[in-house]
Amino acid sequence: MTPEQIEEIWISVASYLPERVKLDCAIDYVKTLIDGGVDPEILKQSGEYDEKLQTAIDTVLDEDESEGELESWDE
């Protein structure tokens, strides 16, 4: 997937969502993309034009980095 495709899909879906649930939906969308194998670098390029999507990308990638640090600490 390209950053443009990710953004187009999000914008299409987000237009039907009430403002109060957009961030939660964006976080679920980003997690789904990561589970589907989308490169985090591609995701970082995707949120340029939508604040909720960018916040979700930052939140999810920060969680993944934190989990990676915890796993290496346990070893």
C-alpha cells in the first residue's frame, strides 16, 4: 500500500464517523494496517493531511516501540 492509498481509505471512512469516535477508529485502522504488514515508514508518511490519523499513527508506533523496549529488557 502507498501512503496515498492509506490516506484515501481513511478519509473515505472518516467522513461517515462522528467526531468523538474518529481517534479510536483511526487507532484501530492503524493497528489493522500494521497487522497486515504495512511498513511503519509508509504509515508515517500517511498522516500528513489528517490530524486524527497522524495522532493514531504516532500513538500506535510509540506503543510498539515501548513494547519492544520491554521485551528486550526482559531478556
